[in-house]
Amino acid sequence: MTDNPYPPAPKHLRAACAHPSGHLTSHGSRTTLQVYLNDGLVYRNDSDGYRLPPETAQEQGVGPYLITGAGRRSILNDTQQAALDSADADGALPPDVSWPTAVALARLVLVEYRDADGAPQPTDGDDGRTGPKHRPFLTPAGVDAARAAKPHP
């Protein structure tokens, strides 16, 4: 018996996660795409902008496939998921989140660094001598991924 990794072909979901609009720009096979659709990792709209059911999205959909919060979360390891889940009410990650975790989440556009005034910054501002100057905060995509772990009433 072999254990198949989940999700299949995660590189496509990683690319969609990092895409500014969350577009799935490639998906491998139609079978892989159908797994993504069936599992709620991506979706596609119809010509009126309504989300199509997974069974008809490949044939009847228009426009790009879009990654969901569950799709974003599916490509994260346990440490990255825990970091998203530990954000405070303002979306700030706690200081004990390691820099490799924060950097990986920033690459996936799930967090952004902000200075003390709340202005976005490209990095944590660490110059190698004084430590980080900017904290990671959840982006809207990061909030969606964090919400995907919470049960919906």
C-alpha cells in the first residue's frame, strides 16, 4: 500500500496561492483538477459570476480557477498552519513564530510584514545585527486560510 501525498501536485496550488488574484495558472491533469474541485481547494464561476458545483466547473465554467482558503491551507505544513491559527485579533503573528515560517508564509502571500505604523514592508527589516524591525500580519488570503480551519456554524 502506498500513501499518496495530499493534495496531489501541490506545486500548482502553491503557484495559485502566490498569485496576486489567486488564479490557478496550471493544474496538471484533468483528474488532478477534478480532485481540487471536489475537495473544495479551487472553484470556478459561471458566466454570471456564480460559483459552479465541482461536477460542472470544468465544462461550463468561464475564466480562471481560483484557490480557496482550504486550498491555501492544504499546502501548509503543521508549523505554518499553527502560525496562522495563532494570529491575534489584529492579525499579527506572535513573536515566537520562527523567521523561516514567517518568510515561507510571506512567499505564499499569506502574511505581510508591517512596521510600527502599520505600513507594509518587503521584509522583516532584520539587518543581521539588531533583529527584526517589522512584524508579520495576516493578509486577506491568510485570514481565509486561517478561517478554513475553523468549523462553520
